[in-house]
Amino acid sequence: MSLSFIGLSILFFGFYALLSNFKKQKKTFNFRVLSALAAGLVFGGVIQLVFGVGSTETAGFAELISVFGKGYIKLLQMIVIPLVFVAMISSIMNVEGGGALSRIAPKIIGILLFTCAISAAVGIASIYLFGIDANALVSTIGSDGAIAARHHDIAHTQSAMTDSGLSGMALSIIPTNIFDMLTGSQRTSTLSTVLFGMFLGYCILQVKNRKPEKVQNFVDFINAAKEVVLSMVREILKLTPYGVFALMTTFMMTNDLFALAEMGRFLLASYVAIGVMFAIHFVMVSMFGLSPAKFIKKIWPVLVFGFGSRSSMAAIPLNVETQTRNLGVDEETANMSATFGTSIGQNGCAGIYPAMLAIMAAQIMGIPVDLGFILQLVAVITIASFGIAGVGGGATFAAVAVLTIMGLDITVVAILVSIEALIDMARTALNISGSMLSGVLTAKKNGSLNAEQYNADVAETVSKEAAV
């Protein structure tokens, strides 16, 4: 056992002890997550500067902390499908009033798709605003062996999509085996779960309206299951600061940031596009007569969690709790918007990122980007946003899907995978903002938004419960 391994491990677990002390001092959940994120970036960066990338001296330490980082991600993945399943059934079956469902779901989906289309246009504009030349990027970095390996893997994904065609991709959303669907083994498992949960919830609702006594036990079971799953989620959320610190440390240790300098312009363009889209969200809030300042302040804790975890699905409980307790959104609307927003119309992962990569792929292939191409691209991105999972890596799948449908080269996807994690944190926060925006605007449009609650001071949220 090397001295470097012992020294790094002591520092790593020393910060874990500090995080535990923060909890005893009643520091907020967001403070602990942000502290872990910043400390992980600094700690991993220092390790890279001292030992270099892929050093044999840090291999053992990297393997050790991967247990904590990857273990946290696997816990999030473990709970995603059960959470989405019970949340969707519960939100549909508990809708009060015959026409309430038809007043809620179409508006939420419409807002998500509308903002996704806008985000695609913003992504396209950012490529030209920053003068990004994909040909220069490919000629500078494209010969790397690791990139070639990633290109090979992504090509297999594209080949499978090409073979199935657009109709096959659409049909893959309909589950043929609900037990296979619940394993989460397919890319479309999340949307399939949403679809089946909606169908089951709707059928329960129909029986409730005709013979409520026949289905009451099942309704009680689903509501109880939801509470149990939410309890599981809260237990996992308590580990977020520790998981984020391990993930950020690993990221900074294993990515050669100096070699990635050539991609800096794309990284900057991505963050500017995401920032512009956040601004558009706030403008839309003000257009509905609501305070954007209140909206920003109240959704901030959920955005911080999404930034650190890179999972809008894991943020569903925080999302719903913030909407219902702080933003005045009714529970049915909050549940649907939070759940739909994890697999439909994601502004960051399914909007901005695929749009930017599609323009770059067109540059490589020498395809003229005219108004017709842009309109077609925006339409394809909006349609293809259905079924993109709200977990790390979903944006890559979204980009491959869009490029496949448009008949574009996937080389640029393989090149940019290396910095995707840097962008994915902000993209996830934007995805969550979009889902919460759809809930607030839908409730406002339907007259179910509690304006007094929206304008009140921030109340206790799940994030505080997670800090217990």
C-alpha cells in the first residue's frame, strides 16, 4: 500500500468527516451539496496537477472512491423506475373531477415540447454566435484512440436505430412485457413506465368512478407504496453530498483538462445557451403574471441537487415537494409535470445539446444549413425528445437519435463525450427548471395555482428533511 494511497484516502475520508460535522451543525442540505461539489473539483484538480492523469500512483485510490461515486449513482438508478411507476399511477388515479386529467396533461406536455423547440433554436444560434468550427475540432482531436473506441460503440447504437426506423423507435415506447420494462434495461424504459403508469392510473380512475369500493384496497396499496418509495428516496438523498464529492473528485482525476482545452469554446457556448434558456423560463413566468424572482429563489435548491446528481429523475420528490409547498401548484399537476419532465421535452439534454451537435455534424459533412434544414432539425428534436431518460448519458442518446433521423455523421458525438459530464450538470438543472415551469404555468392556466402560497416566503422542503 503506497503512501500516496494512504495520504489521499485520509484527505478523502477527512472531508467525509467534515460533511458529517456540517450535518450535526444543521448546515442546510444545499450548503453541504455545494461544498462537496466545490471541494471535489478542487481536490480532484490538485490530484491531477500533482500526479497527472491516469497515474499508477492514484489507481488504487481512484478504485476506492469509485465505490462511493458509482455506488451512489447505482442507488439512484435503482429507485428511478419504482419512483416513476408509483408516482405516475398515483397522480392519475387521484385526479379529482372527470375532465381534470384532460386539462392538465396536454398543457404540461405542450409546454415541455414548446420550450424544447425553443431550446433547440437557442442551441443552433450558440454555434454561430461563438463561431464553432467542427472541422477544426475533428482535425485537432479526432484521431485519439479513445475517441475511435467511443465512435465504434456509438456507431452500434446508431445502426440499431437505423434498422428500427422512426416507427420502430416510436413503437419501442409501448412495453410488450411490463416486467422487462420495470427492470429499466431499455433506453425507453422510463417513458414506457410513464405510459403504462398513466394507463393503469386511468383505468383505476374509471373503476373508482363506477364502483369505488371494488378498487379502494388497490388505491390504498398504491398510495402506501408511493410513501414507502418516497421514504427510500429520502434515505438515498441523505448520501448526496458524499456521492457528489466522490463523483467530482473522480471526474477531475480522470479527465485531462489541458487536453480538453480545444473544446473550451464548445463548453462556453453550451453554458451560454443554457443560461439564455434559463432566462427564457423566467420571462415566461413573468408573462403569466408571476414573479420570476420568487420562482428562481424557490426552485434553486432543486436545481442545486440536479446539478450535483446529474439526474432529474432522482430530483422528482424534491421537484414535487417544492411545487406543492412553495410554488402553490396542486399535487396532481406537480406530480405529472415532475414525472413527464424526466422523459419528455428536456430543454438541456434533448434540446440544446442535440441541436448543437447536429449543426456541427452538418459542417463536417458539408451540408448547407438553411432555413429548411433548421426547421426540420427543430421538429425532429422536439419529436425525438420523447423517451430520453433523465439520468447521466441521456443527452448522448438524444444526440445519436437526432443525428440518425437526420442522416448525419456521429463523429462529433464521440469526440464531445469526454466533456459531456461538465455540461451535463447544468443541462440537468435546466431540465428540472423546464419541468417545474410546466407545472407552474399549467396550474396558473387552469386556475389551480395558489397565488398566496407562490408569493409567500420559502417553506420547509424535502431538502431540509434530507438533512435530518
